[in-house]
Amino acid sequence: MNTLFLQGAAAGTAGTGGNWSFLVMMLLIFVVMWLFMIRPQQKKQKEINNWRNSLKKGDRIVTVGGIYGTVVEVKEIFLIIEVTDGVKLRVDKSSVVRDTTDLQSTK
């Protein structure tokens, strides 16, 4: 009977060690995912937000919808862009995705 009790105690200790190794493995997986997926995405988003906040009059941009324009006025949360001569649009800053100042003019 004592041997049965000792076998049960030994099995319980092995199960606890298995739980710890599982938790450590899950923690390592989360750390690797954070380093290779979440952190770079957060860094990229921060750079995009800084670029959007640095837009100024005269910058040529493209919106999410594919509208090309030149920044005429910069406000807190939106921009006024000129699409063609005399045609101005108000767009949200978050809809601006690319700077085309360096590209050739299509006019």
C-alpha cells in the first residue's frame, strides 16, 4: 500500500513539471511573436503617424482611395488637397498613405 501511495506522489510531481515547461514554452512563443510581428508593426505605424503629422503645404500625396493631390492646408485631423486646378477636397489625415513629391508630375 505504501508503494501505491509513493507512485501516485511521483506521478503528481511529474505532472507539475510538465505544466511549468508548457507555460515556459507558451511564454517563449509569445515573446518571439512580439519580437517578429507585433513590435515591427507598431514601429511602422508610429513612423507613418509621425510622417502624417509632418505634412505641410505643397506636399504631393496619395489617399487610400487612390486620389492624387497637393496639400493646400493642414488642420488638426484633416487636410485640404487640390486635386486639379480649382478642385479642392477635404480628406482625413489617416487616409493619406504615400508621398509623391519625388515622382514625376502628370500635368
